[in-house]
Amino acid sequence: FVAGQIAANSDNGQGIAGIDWRAKILPVRVLGQCGGTDADVFEGMLWASGVPIYGVPANPTPARVLNLSLGGQGACSQAIQEAVDDALAQGAVVVAAAGNEADDAANYAPANCSGVITVAALNQAGERAFYSNFGARVDLAAPAGESVDDATLSHSNTGDRTPADPAYALGIGTSFSAPLVSGVASLMLGRNPTMTPGRVLDILQG
């Protein structure tokens, strides 16, 4: 779903168009059916950005944008913050969903980590979606919908446990507003690969 938002093929008369249809997706699985740990998340972030992980093959194609459509209540742990810092040092832009608890985003990680671009959700009217987290820690907001009438459409699959037939699905949530920002950041870096994560945020907010 998120990969489709960012990079779905365009101008082909089918389905949806991704924000950056020339982007290359580097999928990194950090959570399974039974969840995962902070260590799973930060090691996935590090590997995606090109930082070597002991016992894991090197990443030959480091990502310039890390989209984190995930989160949980609590402070930004030192390990996650260090992973964000290391990814930023590699030149990667880190984008995170603000969360869907209608609460202060400062209470949820990794949205509350320093250096992360934290994205809230908007409804069709351009107002904060009723469920979206909010507050000073939010950097940007992007459309994600509030109901079936204005939900986000993207790629899906009919399989429950293994891939089956391609499909489309509707979704609402900050997990689907964050990829729109990630896609725009990808377009920006495609135009100017030397742009720093801080400069990307400055331009987006400007």
C-alpha cells in the first residue's frame, strides 16, 4: 500500500500514480505478524541507509528516504535516536507517521525522535483528521482521509498469508500521509542528490 503511494507506475491507464514513479523501492521487513522490537526497527533503519549490520550482507543500494509508517506510545529510545542520527549522517531523509491516537505526537515514537520529519493527517477539507496526532512535534501534514468518502486508494493483494492476486484497497491514517511526504522528498533528491535532510525539510515547510 505504502510502496504504491510512493512509486506506483504512472501514465499507464491503470489504478493509481505514485508520487515519484521513478523511485526505486527498497523493502525492509522489521515487523512480523507478532510485532517486533525497537532493535528490529533500528537495525532495519541502519541497514536501509547503508550502515553495516553484523551478520547481515551489505546493502548495495542504500535508500535516500526512509518511510516509517509505524509507531507506538512512549519516548524515543536512545537506540532509535542513534539509528535516526546514523541514517541522517548517511544523508537519508527519515519520515515518520505522527500516529492515530488524537493525542500529542510527542508521546509516540519514532514520531517524537529528533531529526525525523513527522507527518500528521488531513481530511478532504484540509483540516486535521479527527484521529491524527498533533502538536509541536508535527512538522508537516498531508492528505490521508477520514472516512470511505475521502480515504486513500493504493495497491493491495488478496492473499492473507502468501501473495495472491493484485488488488486495490482504501485506507485512512497517518501511515498513509507519511508516504506522500516521502515521495515528494524522493522527487527533490532526484532533482538535487546533494540536498541534506535538513534542507529537504526546510523546503517542504517553506
